[in-house]
Amino acid sequence: MKELNVITIAPRERHPLIFNTFDELPAGEAFILINDHDPKPLYYQFLHEREGLFSWEYLQEGPQQWKVRISKT
């Protein structure tokens, strides 16, 4: 499964990169997002922009690193 580590990516570039990665996924596939903070705002953006098209599962919740499996339904 692909991992997308955005820790070293400039904050303003993170969400476009994450959404592009998601949009390129075939249905039923997933990637693991690695971030340096809880990506809760990203979750709400997904709810707004990709409602019903994704699932979100925390694999690791801090304190230094968060990992989330984002799947395309």
C-alpha cells in the first residue's frame, strides 16, 4: 500500500497533493497518509468535497506522527 508522507511538504501544498493522490486511486484502493499533526481538518474537507467516496481509519495517533488509511469506496 502506498504511503504518502507529507511531513516535509510545505503546508500549503499538502492538501492538493493528498487530494490528487486520492483522486488517482482506483475504487477499493487506499493509501496511508503520514502527518506530523492530527489531520482532522483534512477529514472535514474530505467530508465536504468527497462525501460518500472515502473511508478514514487512524492507524497511529501521535504524539509525533499520525498515520491514516484513506480508502476510496
